[in-house]
Amino acid sequence: RSYIEQFDPCYEVWNQLKTAGTPHPGLSGAACASVGESAYVYGGFNGSRYEGVLSKLNLKTLTWSQLSPDTAAGGPMRKYGCGLITVQDQLVLIGGYGIPTGPIQPQATFIRNTRFTDGSGRSNEIHVFNISQGSHSQGH
């Protein structure tokens, strides 16, 4: 079973709401943005790996769906601690810390963390996800 927490500011209490579908896998440091009746969540760290999944939570039905797996060609690196904003019909994913899953964007910088041997580091990459088309593109 999967749940989300909802804060009720009128009564100053938290409520636990049951969700359906497969919940987003990132437990820590995931990025979130909302558009209309949907919340979008990207990345995070699940305790053993960085995630690169883009998930959607329908806020009316409380149903999760996966929009883009972490194997999406040309998609962002698996990461946490990134920003996610909405611009019209697009989600813009900015920066973050993780492990590159493909070539680094030509216009982006990746700074490897030399204290670890897993290849992780910080990036200022920008990716755009078109909500209506369901596809990734690299930012400019």
C-alpha cells in the first residue's frame, strides 16, 4: 500500500491518504511540481541508488503513473536535489546530484565528487519534459 500525507491548514493536522498505482520510487531529495490536478515527481534517492523516473500523481483520483522511466533515451541523469518547475505545458528539470546515465549535455557542467568512486557529482544540466507530448528534450 502507498500513502501520501496531506496537511489541512484549517485544522493544522496531517491526514494520510491511500494512493493507487505504482508510487514514485525516490524516497529522499525528489523534485516536485504541480500543474492543475496533477503533481509531477522526478528523481530522488531510495537508500541505495539515485532514481531517474518521472512520475505523475493525479490529485483527484490519487493514482500514480510513470511518465518516463530512468532508461529514457536522452533523458536526464538519475539524481536527487534538483529543481523542477513548470512553464506552460512543460516541466523544466534543473541541476542536481547523481550519476550520469549518458553523455553530459554539451552546454552543461558536471563536477565529479572525488571523495566517492561511484562516478557521482553535481550537474547544471537542463531538461524539458513536454507534458502533452510525453517526451524529453535538452534545455537551451
